[in-house]
Amino acid sequence: MTASTAPPSAPLLAIRGLSKAFLGVQALDGVDFTLRHGEIHALLGENGAGKSTLIKTLTGVYQRDNGTVALEGREIAPRGVEEAQRLHIGTVYQEVNLLPNLSVAENLFLGRQPMRWGLVDRGAMRRRARAVLQPYGLSVDVTAPLGRFSVATQQIIAIARAVDMSAKVLILDEPTASLDAQEVAVLFKVMRTLRSRGIGIVFVTHFLDQVYEVCDSITVLRNGRLVGERRTADLPRLDLVAMMLGRELEAAAHRIDLGPAEVDSRPPLASFKGFGKARSVEPFDLDIRPGEVVALAGLLGSGRTETVRLVFGMDRADRGEATVDGRAVRLKGPRDAVRLGFGFCPEDRKKEGIVGELSVRENIILALQARQGWLKPIPRRRQEEIADRFIRLLDIRTPDAERPIQLLSGGNQQKALLARWLATEPRLLILDEPTRGIDVGAHAEIIRLIERLCADGMALLVVSSELEEIVAYSRRVVVLRDRRHVAELRGGEVSVERIVAAIASETPNVAGSGAEVRQ
Amino acid sequence: MTLSAPGPARNLPQYGALIAVLLANWLLFPDFFAIRLQDGRLFGSLIDVLNRGAPVALLAVGMTMVIATRGVDLSVGAVMAISGAIAATMTGAGWSLPAVLAASLAAGLLCGLWNGVLVAVLRIQPIIATLILMVAGRGIAQLVTEGQIVTFTSPALAFIGSGSFLTVPMPVVLTIVVLAVTALLVRATALGLMIEAVGVNRLSSAGAGVNTPVVLVAVYVWCGLCAAVAGLIVTADIRGADANNAGLWLELDAILAVVVGGTSLLGGRFGLVLSVVGALIIQAMNTGILLSGFKPEFNLIVKAGVLLVVLLLQSPTLTLFLPRPKGARPIGTVKPPVAPTSGGAKP
Ligand SMILES: Nc1ncnc2c1ncn2[C@@H]1O[C@H](COP(=O)(O)OP(=O)(O)OP(=O)(O)O)[C@@H](O)[C@H]1O
Ligand SMILES: [Mg+2]
């Protein structure tokens, strides 16, 4: 760590009048941002407000059009990620962008491998990798390729890497999107330690609870412009939301109150008996009725994601049977599921969700087109109608439907993926961490929309780490532990306490069958 | 990854290069654009470019879609040899033209099916999967011809190579027909979208319900068919089949034509017509060097130079330095935020 040589009065990081335009979009427009020593500073705003762009412009991924950035009083203009790292700015970008084919250790030390006699010292690298990961309670095989691990694990590894490099500034762009409560707590502990050492932390999130838990101050952006900076203590939550949205948030959505008897009397839409896959999830039974919201809760690696992947045929079950409308069905692949009227938003948006280079329109109509088959193309006019309808309905922020989806902000990509499935009018919609990265305003909208669809008979199977969210909209919760369905809570039993209790009711079997062993 | 900026500006390098090469030919050879009608068929250097360029253009049409799925087909030259060998041998043995054509095309289809199954079902990397047939294919062709150079005299088959339809040489007619049918097949259906989707992200496409194996097999089959047509043309033209040399190295010209046409080897967006333009650029250069009387050795070097220029014009790094409308930065120049020193690994 280098000692600071600048006058102590200078803030750690001072951004003034920062501007950045992309074709057709003024993503940043004269934004000021100040980060002080020993401060955790939340950077907030709606989807597409410009948060990620601010971070990428600051760290040299993009070159700025205008403005200045000073680190401890000295102007800097990093021309790339590497240079930013040399300035002791460690960053976790919104999309985990490590290299899946390299090992965990190599990813952690990429570009700064410990050397001995001109060669990479693999032994030292492994040892240091284990040490770097230790505070996070993550004991993974550091020689295994990174791509083998879940999104959450990869995210923790990305965080550990950035923390290890951030002697002055740590920037975290939605790092907690796929983490569960426990991991978030660990991360916050690490952040507080860094803060006490005088390091400044920029923290982007859509979870307002987390903002109030760890952040000292808040800067809000809207449409690429600075709305204002406040001390967290002086800013009530409702005011914060109003600052972000530019309007008041309508009363929170409340849970659908279909009488349990009414739903239970319906014949199940889809029913799984002894469904499972070796080394993935133990066989489980699951009935899903029309209009019902079933949530899967459990720790990371407990088999939630694996369960929904089997249900959608993304992974192939090797035992048990599935019936839809009382008829036995094959679920050999997503195509079978799509034809049965299932839809699935996967956890890893970039790898398994978006088709990056194709336009927003093409991404939205892709599943519908795939179900119709290649011989019946959806006429261009109709495609545009569908795309425009969902862009309006879900408030997807894009200049037009023809923009490649990869240029949209993370939350807006997520909304477009939801649109892809809603366009197919699914009978069973499966969502893995559906509200990841979606801002508070859009979040409420989406929940309202889903409730409407459920009232019309759509069933929803959802994986979420947000227990409050689960409690708010599901009337049945399946709890998983160690890749097994261990409990089911219904109706009145559904509460955060009961879910937590069910998750923890037995000491976890540490020797789980997967690659990830958690403490 | 290059992001396709929509609009005609994107095609400028290709059409510009074609025009430049044609003009260069004209400077070297003032009669270059002269076209005359003789015995009901057009003649002239320009017609020659089209005619000689037809086999590579056909290969490029099939190759475009394979490359759009993020694959490559190295076996097309060998497939040409097989289809030519079958055509010449069967004709020599007295089979009727329809039977000969059907057998040759069926051979191309089977070759494509083989490649497609290796890539789509067995998930072998395309470059390796098609390398197998690239090597084995010439052996198969030699087996068909029993190691001889087989010649034939049937005017019916020869017509495909040297005949003409409404004054246009048959190879050119066939290329136009194949191009039109292909374009119709992919753009009037949803196949084009699915090919591009699979090429950009196979996992996401499969997750959206796209039948990725069928899409992949289809493009390799189509590529095999195009190669078979090209093989027929070459055999018909020389009235014989040389299993060792027919279509030799043409897979490289075809890949080059596609890349010059602007379709990225990383898959995704593709342009069929532009690939044909790419093939014509390559052929116009060949013809030009031949006409100029330079040693053929020059051919390769000049070709490499011109290709370099075309590719540079498409490179996002270079467009950075070209004048552009205010505020409009080429999006393709944005570096993805990859961890440092990725050593060329793709994130
Ligand atoms: N490389 C790019 N090319 C073109 N436009 C871009 C690019 N990156 C971002 N944008 C646009 O800039 C705007 C701001 O995007 P940004 O990613 O900064 O939003 P964000 O605040 O991080 O949103 P989210 O909460 O959804 O992550 C968006 O309208 C987006 O479409
Ligand atoms: Mg963002």
C-alpha cells in the first residue's frame, strides 16, 4: 500500500463534470461525484441511470468525453482497467468478467501472478488464493476452472480479487445481486474493515436495505444527470426513492389473496414425481397449480437453481416423471418445455439469457419464434408491435428496439428477458432471481404485472434469495438444503422466520455432493 | 466483437474494394469492361471474372451461414472433389444427367450431414470436425476415380460448365440461383434469425427454445450442397475430374470471401450478398494479375495486400481514426472490461 502524498484536505476521489455519450444516448451528463477517505458511498439510480457507465468511464473502460477525475488531488485519466488497478482502484463490474477457462487462483492473480525465477510460482499462487478467499468462508478448489462454479461463487471471487487490489478505492457494481443474506453479511464485514483502514468504497445496489445498513452517503443519478448527494442519516427512505424515480412510489404491491382452497382445488398444471438428477438434486415431488406462486428458498448451492433447471429441461433429469395437465411428458430440453408453455429466466443473464449482438426486438421475440418454428416467421411488423408493447409495459430504457441488447444497462437487459417469456404467454413461468438488478420502481411494476398474470391463471415458480420478496408474493415455499427438498410451507405458514428456521433446522452437511463446500 | 452499425455505410468497404479492383484492372487492361456477344453467349474479361469466380462464390454462400453459427467448414474443397469425381465417373459409365446430378448433390448433402452431426450432436469443434473430411474427402474422391483423372465427353454435363442461359454463362446462372434460393430460405423464414442467434450465443438460444442442433446440421448440409454444385461446375468445365486438385485450397478462398464480406468469424450477423462480393473481389484480383502479365507468384502477395486493406477498413480500431459525425463514437471500439492481460483468451 502506498502512503498518500496529497494534501489531506483533498477528497479521495473527485469527479467533476463527467460526460459520456454513446450513439444516441447521453449516458452521463456533467456528473459530479465525491468519495472521501474511509467512506462507503452508495451510487443509486434507476436502471439505465448511468451508474455502470460512471464506473466504467472512471476506470478507463470507456474514454470520457468531458470532465475531470482526481485521485487524492491529482488528476488521473486511466486508459484501461489495468492502469486503474495500478492506481489502486479495484473494481467489480456488474457482469462478472473473469475468464471461465482459467482456474480460480489464476483469475484472482491474473496480471500479477507471484513469480519465482521468472516463472509463475503456482504453489505460492494457490496458497495466496486460499488466503484471499478465506475471509469469505469460501473453501473451493482453487485449481478448478472458474466456469464450473455458480454465479454467486464467481461473484464472491470477483469481489475477493478486487478487494485484494484496492489499496485506495474499491468499486462494487451490484455485487450482492446473486448473494444470499449470509454472504452479504460477510461482504459487509469486509467492507467495514476496509473502511476503517481509510479506503473509500463506491457501492451500487438496488437493495435499499443494504444502503441503509452500510453506506455513509448516497449519490443519486437520474437519466445520466446528478440528482444530488446526501448523508444517509439525513435521507429518509421515501425521499430517497423519490430522488431516484423523480416521483413517489405507489403503495407497495400486496400479495395475491386467492383463497388457498380455491387454488388447491384446481388440478395441477405441472406435476413432478421423484424428479431428480444424480449429483444435482435428490429426487423431489412438486405440484404446481394454475395461478399459484411457488417459491424455492435455500442457501446458495442448496439445489434451488438445479431444481428449476430440471423443471425447464435445461438440465436433463435422469429419474422420475413429469406430467402436464395429467399427461406424462418428456422434458429432454428447453424446447420441450417451451412447447409445453413453460418459460425460464436463468440466473446467468449474460451466459444463458441474452443474445448480445441481436437487437432488443429479436431478443424479445426469440422464444415466441422458436415455439412457432422457423417455417412460420413472425412478420416484421408484428415483431415490432410485440417489442414496442413490452418496452412500454416493462419500461425498458432503450432509444429503440433495434439497439443490440448488450448495449442496454443490466437491469434493462433483465426486463427484456422477462419480456421474451411474457411474449409467449407462458402457462408456467420460471424465474431464477428475477428481480436481480431491477430498480425499485420497476420492481414494483413487475410484481404487479406478475400478480395480474397469475390472477389470469399463469403459474410461477421462482427462486429468490430475497426472503421478504418470497413472503410478499408466494403462498407456497419449498425449502431446500443440501440439494434436497426438506420442507414445504403453505399459506399462513409462509413467513421469513419459518423459512429461516427451515433452512437452518439441521446442521448443514458440510461434505455436500457439489464442488462448492460452504462453512 | 464488432457491432454491426446498421445502414449502407457498413457495406462501403466491400463495394469500394470491388470497384477499386475492377478499376485497377481497367487501367492495366483498357479492354477490361468490353463485353461482346458470340454464339449466343457473353464474352469479356468482366464476364470471365464472374464465371471464374462462380465456384468460390458458391462456396462462400454456404460458408457464410456456417461462419454465422460461429463455425467453419474446411471440407468444402474436398467435397467439391468428391462431387466432381462422382459426376465424371458416373457420366463416363453412361448414367443419365439427372441421375448424375442427383448423386453428386446427394454426396454433398451427406458430407454436410456428417459435418453437422459431428458439430451439433457430438459437439466437436467445427475446425477439427471438418478437418476430418477435408483430409478424408480427397481419399474418398480418389477411391471414386480409382486414382485416375477421369474425363468424359457428355455434352449434357459439360453444358453446366460452359453452356449459357439467355447469354449468361451457366456457372454465373447457377450461382445467382443458389444465392437467391439461399437468401429466400433464410430471410423469408425465421432461419436467418436462428442462425444468427445460435452464432452469438448457443446456450441462450437453446434456452429460448431454438432447436440448435437442427439449425447447425442445416447450415452444414447447405454448405455441403453448395460445395457439390461448385464441384459439378468445375468438373463440367474441364470435362473431367482430378481428385487431387479439384477445389484444392478453395476452402481458404471461401473463408476469405466471407470475412472480406464482413461476416465475423465470431458468428452472428451475416450477409450473403456481401460474401459473394468478397468472392468477386478475390477473383477480380486473380484475373487482373493474370492479365497484367505479372508472374503468378505476385498473385498471392498482391492478393494478401489488398485483403489486408479491406480488413483494415472494417477494423474497429482503425475507424477510430477516421472522421465521423460529432458525438458518434464507433461502439465497436469499446473495450470489454476484461481482467488484464487476458492473453487473447475470450472472456
Ligand atoms: N456500450 C454502450 N453503448 C451504447 N449505449 C450504452 C453502452 N453502455 C451503456 N449504454 C447506455 O447508457 C445508459 C446508462 O447505462 P448504465 O449501464 O450506466 O445504467 P445503470 O445505471 O448501470 O443501470 P442498471 O441499474 O440497469 O445497471 C443506458 O441507456 C444504456 O443503454
Ligand atoms: Mg449497471
